[in-house]
Amino acid sequence: MTIENTIYVIVPNELTVELSALQERADAALRRAKKLPPGDTREIARFEALSTQIERKAIAYASTRPDESGFTDMIPKVSRALLTRESLSEPNHGLPKDVCALLDKGVSIVVVGRPHQPGDTLIASGGSGPRPPAEAWRATRPGKREAETERFETVLETALALRGGKSAINPLSVSNRVLTETLRRYVQAEPGTKRIDVPVEYRDGSIADPFPLRAVRLGRTHLPNWPVLKFTLLSIRHVEMDHVVHGAWFRNARISRPGPAGLIDADAFEISMKQLAKVRATGPRIIEMHQTGFQPAVTGFYRAVTHTLIDHPGTLCVIPKFFVGKGFEEGDPWLTA
Amino acid sequence: MRDLGRAIRRYADGDLADFLFDPARAAEDPRGLAFAVAALRDAIVSPPENLLPLMPVCDSSLACAVCDRDITDRSLDDGEAFEVVRWHLGRIAPDRQGEILDVNPLLYLDSAARELRSREPARRAVDRAARLYYDRYVVNGARPRPDELRPVQLACQNVIIGLAALRHDAVFDGLRVESYTTCDVAHLATGEADRAMASLLLCDAFQSGGTMEIRFGRTVNTEGGKREEGGRRSRELPVPPGLRRFARARGLELGAKDRSSISPAEARELFLLVTPMSEELRFNAFFAFDARRISPERLCYALMAGIWRDIELTYLLGTSGRATSILEGGSDPADRIARGAEAEACRAAVMIGTLLSRLENSSAALGSEVVEVDEDARNAIPWVIQSDMAAVYFAVQPGTLIPWGGTGATLRTKRTSEAIIVLPRPMPHQSDIELLAKIQAKEPESAVFLLVPQDTEMSEFPNVPWLKCPQTLDLLDQVVRGKLDTMRISRR
């Protein structure tokens, strides 16, 4: 296996202007990417293309002026190809001292990871022998929904036992109803239990914020006499519900995009926190949430509901409505006791 | 052999009546043993004298038991039979003649009988599933959820070789295959239908994200059993006999603990069995498995789903410490150094993959006055990755056409050249040129080139022999991004 190292190229003034312009565009693309809906990778692609242009020009320059470049085994962690004095403010950048000194003097440097330098690298072994295959698992309860619930409960119990350690829950493994109802049971705090935030990791490897379990005491009966707002979780998906609901909680065009589920979850959470704050500002409300699926959105929404119930108890009640066949069935309310 | 004789008589009166070669029939009866032996003797490649024809595999090949003596020997009944092989009567590639069908003739007859018995019900069940699927999803333009029954038909050259109906099952968090049937055909290698179907099932099980367990037949309702149409009780089925035979002939026992299930551990072994890998990739892959850098299932999926090719994966695993991250979808784009290094390794891998395809499909007729008439001609080119230099050696015939050469003229290797050596470097640096010179000095008989993207400015490196692949750096990046994204979201 070859050696990976990093090349630092000191950029001359005549090239600095051109590369700085490219880097500015790349930085702007990266900033725009953060504002885009999850799954929209156009700006990330633009950022990468611009960074590649900078790296390519710098490598070509370094080939003609070898004295203006140098290799090091240290692999820094920076978000830009063109480094300037401002780059020193990036936390944990890992830049070598001599490079830091040059940057501090105002020199511009392009840094590029070079994966194929001649030599032999020994890769640290993560263990002896391959990762073991998964254990076979079998539901003890009959029926698909019960089996899903049992599987999800097993995962939640494991995550709780590890107190939010390495074991994560994956909302995509279960249906919308099982996800909502099981999470509600586990959000319930019993006397003497302590809140545990369990990690959420989707099967595509993307990670969302942890979900707070055993976090709030929920009531089941005596719904308050608050005004009711009826929502469908996602717009457009089931227009036949339009005459039943007052509005849609999420815009389908923003949420239902191909892309890392963790990002969709994060987006759904952020939107929900803002909207729940607006709803609460008008007084306590009951939200009837008509939901037909899309687990990252469901998870993001109920995480926001849980946080709201923790921080502002007695201001919100969410009643899930699950689509079954031709109608909706009501789930247990998310309401503080 | 006496056991085999008894088994033949039993099956000849039962499920295999229309298939087994009957010793009692006349020499001119195509279903008689004498006729089959004569046909075997007339095969283009003469078989050994100790092959006893059992039954046809397809129109032009026979399943034959390997005996310990000449089949005309009077003491044949006292002898022993070993494995069952497939003997082709017509023209066939030498390495495909005599492939093992099963390890034991009794097991073969038993599995063939079970397979034939289950074929028609499976075909009908898949037909039903296909009609339902059409009405529910094709007509409405909808996509089924993983837990909905999906019919699958495998065909090769307009011949159906396999049918199945499958869905993800929450009861055991794995793949349920309600129906399964395959067949061997004349134009495919032995067991190819089972290999292809197993690959498809395993890729689906991987994508569905469960435990990788595969169970067969319909779900058993634990509350007393659900009844199907016609009043029959729904039930699970054993692992299909054809699939078990395919695995058994290659040293893997399926359904060892539970006859209806391919366990996650067996699924892993089966995935490795059905995934074609070069020896070099196998070495690098097992090294990575042992070091827990990557799971076998993920690597097999990357290959079987066509995301990365054999040579590309070998290159990545052999030359880059970032292969693990690459196969999991790559680093965060904001970590530019890591992402840049991964991109560079991936671009190089894609370039050599493209070059290998080009070399394997190159026409010897280019530049000559001879007209080439071969169709689908593909010359396998042996290759080796030089791990410590990230260089690739292609073993080609002297005088081979070299594509993508510098001046636009047709380049050929010298009459003395033994190999084309390429140093794939999407963004070449002076240190790469120095390495190229070292390789050239070390390998004077080989044609050594720097392999770069189409839009690389080579005037900075005068006198450096180079090949330019047809993709520009931007295009390579698009290809790489697609591969990384597919790997990241592959296991939903």
C-alpha cells in the first residue's frame, strides 16, 4: 500500500489572485450547500469542482517550481484548499508549525492530499478476523406490526442498556406507526429513571441528533380543552386529505428528496422546532398529525415534540393519526401528565 | 453402485420417470440408457469410460455419475460412484466440460426430483405475484415497499433461467423468498442460474438492511396457521434443492441448522461464493476483512451491483488506506484533504478500469487490412497492481495496440514488450514523473506510461510517455461522486 501524505505549495502573488477568486466561490458554494435541502448536492459538487481546480493549478505550478513546495506526513483537517492566515483560526486544523509560521506571515499556501506516494504503509488492524455476521433474530409475537415493534423495542432496550453508547436506533427499519408508538412508550419517564439520549443512525450511515428517551412524563387521558390544529405531515402526498386538515406541516418538495436520511431528519427537526414555537406563541394547542409515513420526517418531528414537552410542559398536545385502509386511527397523545 | 441402482429404479418409477435414462429401454429409445451411452460416446469431446449417464441437464448435456471403473465392466454393480458431472455433447470451452453438478449421485437424484416437483408450483406462484405486482405498482406507476412481494425473472438470450418472488419480512428482519425456481440451460455454465439468482437475493437482502437471513416459503402464522386459497395451510419451504446443490458442489452446506433458512453466516459465505473475484482482489479483500476494515457483504455488494469493478476495487484496497471510507461513501466534503485524497484514489481507479475495458475490447484489425468478423470478442488481459507504487501492469501480446497514445497516431507495443505499465495519476506531479522514470529503468522491456485525464496539460512534462483516458477530470469526478453516493445510500 502506498503512502499518503500532503503537499504544501507556496502560491506566488500572480497566482494568488486567481486562486483566491476560485476559493471564494468554493467557500460560497459550501455556505449555500448548508442552506439547501438535504440531498441536494449541487453546491457540494460545485465546491468540490472549484477545490479540485485550485489543487490542480497548484500541483502543476509545484511541478515547475519544486522549491516552492514540500511534502509532509501530517494530514491536516481543513475545509479549504487555499490556506491563508484566517485558516489558522479553524479549530484542530493540524497544520505543521512551519506552515503555520508562513501563513502567519501572510503567505498563501495550497494544501493537497496525495494518496499514492511510493512506499509501504501498514494499516492498523481493527481486530483479528472478519466482523462477525449479524445474529439471526426471530419475533415471538405474531403479526407484522407486532414483529416490527418487538424488533424495534429490542434495539431501543439495547441502546438504553448501553446508556446512549455505541448502539444506535434506525427509524427506517420500522413502519411509521410502530416508530411513533414505540418512541412514545420509551419517551415516557418513570419515577426513578434518568433521561438517556440514544443515537440515531440511518442505514445509509447518516447520523441525526440523539433522541431523548425516558425524558418526560406523558399522560394518556383527559385531553385538555385546547383549540385543535389538524395537519398532514407532508404536503401533496395525499391531496384527498385536504378537506380534513388545516395545513401541511412539511413541504413535500423540501423534505422528500433523495439523500442522507440523517440530514432529512435534522431538517425536519429544525423546521418543527421553529413551527412548534410559533404554535405555542398563540397559546396551548392540540395538534392532530395525520401521518402516512416517511420515517426521517416522523423522527425529526417527534424529537422536536419531545424537546418542546420537556422544555415547555403543558403547552402542547400532539395526537398522531395513522392511515389504515380508508381512514385514520388515533394513537396515544403526546401530552405531559 | 447398488444403492445408486436402487435409487434410479425408485426415481424412474416416480418424479424422474420422464428424465432418467432407463436401462430397460431399447438402444434406439432416446430415454434409454443405451441410447444415452451411445450419444455420450459420440460427443465432440470423448468422455472418460467411467461416466454413467443419469439424465439430461439440457438439450445438449448429460448429468453423469463418475464411477470407479469402466461402465461396461461386468462388476460395475460392485463399484462405487463419486460425484456427478455435466458432460456436453457439443462444442464447449474446455474449462466448462465436466463441471461438477453434485458431490454424490444419490443427493443429485434426490435434489433433481425435489426441484422438478417444485418447479410448476413455483412458476404459478410467481405468475400470480407478477399479476398482482402489475396491477398494484406498474399500472399506478408506484414503487413497492421492501416488504411487498416482488416477482423476479432472470433471462439470458431470451431464455428464462430463473423465477422468484421475494420481500423483506419483519418477523425475522430478513428476506423472505416465497417462490424460487431455476434451470440449467445449454448456453450457460453449470449452476449459473442459481449463482445469478443467489446474487440477486443477497444484494436485495443487503439493501433491505436486515440481518441477511433468507427464509423460503410463506410466513407461518404462529397463531395456528393462516390458510391459503384451496384450504392448504401456509408453510415454510426448505432451501431450494437447486440452490443447495449449487452450494454443496462448491463446498458450502446451506440450511445446516434450519432447513428453511440461509442463516446470516451462511449468507456471507454464499455471497463470497457467488461473487466472481480475481485472485488479487480476493487476497486484498480477505486481508481487509481480517483487519475489519470492511465487511464481506459490503464488498460483494459493491462488485455485484456494478458500483466498482474488480480491478478498481483491487487498486483501491491494494494502494490506498482510504478504501474503507470510500466503500462506505467517502468522507465529509468539508474535510477537504481527506475528501481530496479519496477523490484522487477513486479517479485513478476509474481510469484504470476504463483502460482495462479498452484493452480487453481492442480490435486486432485496427490499422490492418484484415476485416474482423468476431462478435462480442473480449480478450482477457492479465493485470497486476504494484501496491507500493500504485502502478498497474497489463500483460499484453507483443505488438498490441495501445489506446489513447500521445500523438494521435496508432501506438503498438514493441515486438519485445511484455507488458504495458501505467501509472494512473489524475493530477500528476514531478515526483510521479521521477517514479515513472524509475519504473522505466527497472522494466526496460515494458511500455511505461503516465495515465492522465483527457484535459491534463502535458507540456509541463516534456518527453514523458503518456496515455490520456477519454474522461476529463470533471467527468471523472462526476463518475466518482455517483459511486460514492450509491455506496453511502445502498443499505436502506
